[in-house]
Amino acid sequence: MRIWGRHLLTEMARRALDDARQAVLDGRPLPPLDDIAAAVTRTVELLTVGRVQEVINATGVVLHTNLGRAPLSEAAREAVLAAAGYSTVEFDLKTGGRGKRGGTANALLRELTGAAGAMAVNNAAAALFLALGAFARDREVIVSRGELVEIGGEFRIPAIMEAAGARLVEVGSTNRTHLSDYVNAINERTAMLMVVHPSNYRIEGFTAQPAVSDLVVVAREAGVPLLHDIGSGLLRGRMGDEPTLEDSLKAGANLAVFSGDKLFGGPQAGIIVGDASLVQRLARHPIARAVRIDKLTLAALEATLLAHLSGRRHDLPVLRMLGISLEELRTRAERLARELGAQASVREGTGMVGGGSLPGGRLPTVVIEIKPRAVTETAMVGRLRAGDPPVIVRAERGRVIVDLRTVPPAEDVRIATSLLKAMC
């Protein structure tokens, strides 16, 4: 009743009664009252079952796409709550006049990345769409055949390019593309060169791809910009084969785009940094209005940027999860296993970064393995999903697998209660 509300229940009850009356008029027996009540419940549950709600992610997949990828930091959550009412999204407190949406976030992005220009839109695909629509409509964009990726929801780079009005020119082969392939494809119709990091798959073996710095030279000689989609938003350092924004800008990419969540650790957003004149053109383009960032995402992004700039990256849940030591995981897992009893044991395992980052990469971890006695592992997993809050786990070889890497330590008590209840 608290979730559904009196109005919705009343409306569904009226519909169920209408159906019952129609059954009598059609010569069928009147359904029992319990059946009518059950029909109301089923209808409302089907209507609301897909609503967004809190879950505990105990799968070990840090950037779980189906569970919302990067969880927000406490500061970002507080910022979202503060912005949910009236807020200064486009209001200047100093002058009392209209302010610029995203002005603070853009300034923080420039400070963090060192780029001359920066802006944020609602996701990375939108960032690509905006750049292609602004600079390459009815013109050609050269891309390596091995980089024509398909992202989530079966959306593909060629389809995004087509929708933006750009003409795709594929060069090279699936596994090998050379600098000469780009050079030979350039003509008077070329609008830009584009490099797309294949963040959700890997090509290994006999492969070749020019360095971004070499492609920058080719693009500069042709008088066109180079757009680099680095994907996951890794700022600097090394994490598998993930490209970094720092390296992209040092190589001279005119524009770089990446996700605001994933390895950046913030809300879903598309971030564009690079040459100031190019970013300014993007900000003035009509598509920018269609893909602009909303106030709640903007508030969360500002908090995330402040965490990066102030040296508080450990406050970002994704980066904290990726940095958890095996010793800490083992200590927590053993404590929880003792509470669960003889049906639970602890062993080493592997997790995943997920979310289109570090394809094929595995995270060493420590997991709790449960062999339930009273129910099957399938039934236990279902019970956990039906809990309050739902707990999402893995099932392998007749066992239920719980990985605490993706469970905040503060949730250990709640997850223990849920597991004990589902095992019975």
C-alpha cells in the first residue's frame, strides 16, 4: 500500500470488478472474492515490478551495467538530494541574473584535465553524436574497421554516425590497420579522423593500430581534427590496456570523449574535452540542447570532480572497490561465513570490472560459496532477488556465490540477514 498508493489500488480493483461483472454477463461463474483480490495484486505487481529500486550487488562485477554501473559517492548523493528541489542550475547568486548551466562543472573539468575546453552532456554516445553532427554532417569520417564497436542496447558506431549525418569511411582490416590506410583515405570530403577504443572486447594475436600521436600528425597535415573516444574515463595511470585521458591529450587529440561513470566513478554522463574553439562550437550547436545534462546529473558530476581534484578519489565507490585488498575481503568473507554456518565456505575466485571496461580482465577476489541444504541454489537466488532490498548474487555449479568486493562494509549485516533467510 505504501508503494502502490490508494488511488492505483482502487483503480485496479474497479477494473477487476468490471471483469467479474462481464464474466457473469457472458454466462460464466462469478469469480470468488479471493480470486478477484489476487487479480488486483498481480496487475499492480506487473505494473510496478520494473521500477528502479535499491539492490545490493554481491556479484563482484564492479561496473554492473544492469545494476546501474558506477554507484555514486556519498557526496554525490547529497548533491543530488540538494539539487532535487529549487537549485542554482542556471542562476548566478552573485549577480542575481541568469547563470550558465554546467559552468562550474566545465571549469572543474578544465582544471582536472588540463584541457583548454570542456563540457558535459547526458552520455558518451551523445557526446559522439554531438561531435559528429557538428563537424562532420554530410562529410566523411575515417575510422579503423577494427573500431566499429557495438555498445549497449545493440547501438553501433556506424549507426550513430549515420544518425548524425556523417559518412563512414572504413580503413584497414578487423585486426590490422596501418597509418598509410588513413593517409590514403583522406580527401577534400574528409571532416575528421576518429579513434574509438574497443572497450568491451579485445583483439589479440596478429594486430596493428597506429599510435594516436601519429594519427594526430596525419590529421594536422590534412587540416582536420582528430576525435578520440577513450571510453571508460581512466584519467591517468595504468589499468590493463585502458587508454588514459592524460595520454590522449598529450598525444594531441583535438577532442577526447569519455563516460562520466565507469572508471571515472561518477554519474552517467558524456564528457568532452579538448581544443577550446572546438568545444565552444559544440556548446553552441543545436544538438547540444537536445543532449544537455540534467540538474541532478550535473550536481553529482560536480561532486565527483571535486573528489578527484581534492585528492579524495578513495571516496568514489568504484575506485575504492577496485582497490580493496584480498586480505580485507578475506576477513569480511570469513566473518560472514561463520554467521551462515556449515553451508558456507570461503575460497579465492575472480571478479570483473564490467561496464565495458577492461574487456577480458579479471579481478582476483575472495568469495563465499554457499551450498544450501533446504532449497536449491536457483530457489535461493530467487529468494534473494525477492528480498527487501533485493540481493543479487551468482550461481555456479550448484553453489551460490557471494563476492563482497561490490558490497559496502556497512551492508554486511543486512546481507547476512538476507542470506540466512533465503537459505531456510
